[in-house]
Amino acid sequence: QVQLVESGGGLVQSGGSLRLSCSASLNIFGAFVMGWYRQAPGKQRELVATITPSGRTSYADSVKDRFTISRDNAKKTTGLQMNNLKPEDTAVYFCNANLVSSAHNFWGQGAQVTVSS
């Protein structure tokens, strides 16, 4: 059974930093596009950042230049370094693994990130 487990969420003041990590029990982790999504109360889940198997990254405009996504294929982990956090970054952050052109799409349970003003 595939599992994605997030860690590293918490409470931080505005301007602070947090790092999220996601550990994946995927046999072919290196073939998956890894991503981070977030969902704030009363809002739809939105894409934050993705990283392809080759390491190409993309970011939502709202987090560009503040967040950095990474992956370690040997350790089957992906990370999200979040700097200069703002109150509007408060949300539950979800790790996602997607095998392009297939039905294989997996989600973690979510990690709460709260940024106080």
C-alpha cells in the first residue's frame, strides 16, 4: 500500500521559515512527479509547487521566490522549504505523487502550517 507521510508543519510568526518533508513508500519514486498542494479553510485545494523526475520545478506565483521544492530519489523524499512566510500561507499542506499518463495519483494526510501576524 502506497503511503505518503508529511512532517515538519507547525506554527511560525510572519517572516519565519518552515520546512516540510514527505516520505513516500513508492517502488518507482523516481518516475513520479512530486508536488505540494495546500488548502486553507473554506477554500479549494491549490497547487503550490511541483518537481519532475528530472528535477524541473514550477511554483504558484504566490510562493515564487519564497518556497523551494526539492527531491531525493535515493531516499524517496520530497521537501518544501518555506521562507518569508505570510499569514495567507496558513493552510493544510498535502504531498502528492503523480505518475503522468497513468491513474497512479497519491496523497499524504496533510500537515498544518499556521503563520501568525
